[in-house]
Amino acid sequence: MNSQSIAGLKLPKLGQVGIVVKDIDKTMKYYERILGIGPWAVFAGEPTWCREKCGEVKTSGRIAMAQAGSVQIELIQMLEGGSVYTDLLGEGEGLHHLGFFVRDIDKRLKAAQEAGIEVLTHGLLEQMGLRIEYAYMDTLATGGVIIEFIQASFLGLPFPMRFSPLVRLGAWLGSRLG
């Protein structure tokens, strides 16, 4: 991979920092109390589908999202199944990915492939009309961290994941109806 290839991705501004944690509730409380980050929208479940290099994988977990300025902080706690989250960090916790909100994930995946960047994981989360397609890219060896492409829609329309009141509303609705 060369620097010209990376520039060719023309990534949008950083939108998300993903952190794998062992205890999402404890971590949210810490971030709120010490760092002033919150409120949090919490989701639980499993992807509609998820593919890694080895094929289809089944995982379940919890994620929590909050805004820290213009960047969304995502906490990830795996509950069941092996995955790119646990495989890379083992039993540990820490920085997992830098996320970029994109409008056309297929176009981004093609550009990454042309730049010599492989897909680690590609999946889809769906809940109550909210659809989040995501892809983790294998940039760990050269960039020190995974990058993620995130494309969100609600009832078929683009959904602004940075607008945390909408995310919190979605979490609240999901907890009431799911």
C-alpha cells in the first residue's frame, strides 16, 4: 500500500472512535463522571448478517454511543461469539477502530480494494427501521488501527449518526418495543 493509494480514499472527517470494553455499564459511568461524555444510547443484539475472512460469523453484543464534540464515541462489549473485536484484542480492552460515516459503502469498499486494503468484517445491523451497514478494513499493520466505513439509513433515507438525539430516541424506542 502506498501513500498515493491512501490519499485516493478521500475519507470524510473522522466520525467515530470505537473502543472494546469488558463492562459497558462501568465504562459509561466512568466516561460520564470523569470525562463528561454522555448521555449514552445503548443497543443490544446481533447483526442481521456478518462476514469475516473465514465466512459467516454469529456474534452478539452491546454497543453504547455518545458524542464528544463532533466525534461519536462507541463502546463495544461482546457477549457471545468470536469476532474481529475479541480476536485482535484478546482478553484486553482498548482502541478498536476509527469510523467514517459514508454515503456509498460499496463505492468505498471498491476504492479500498483498489488501494490494496482488505475487508476484515462486513455486516449489517437492523432495528426498527434503522439500518447500519459497516465494514472494518484491514489497516492495522500499516496504520496501527482498523478503519471502519459506516453507512446508516432510517426507513431507506440517509440517517445522520452524528445527531445524537436521534440515536438516543432510537435506543429508547428499541428498549420499549424490543
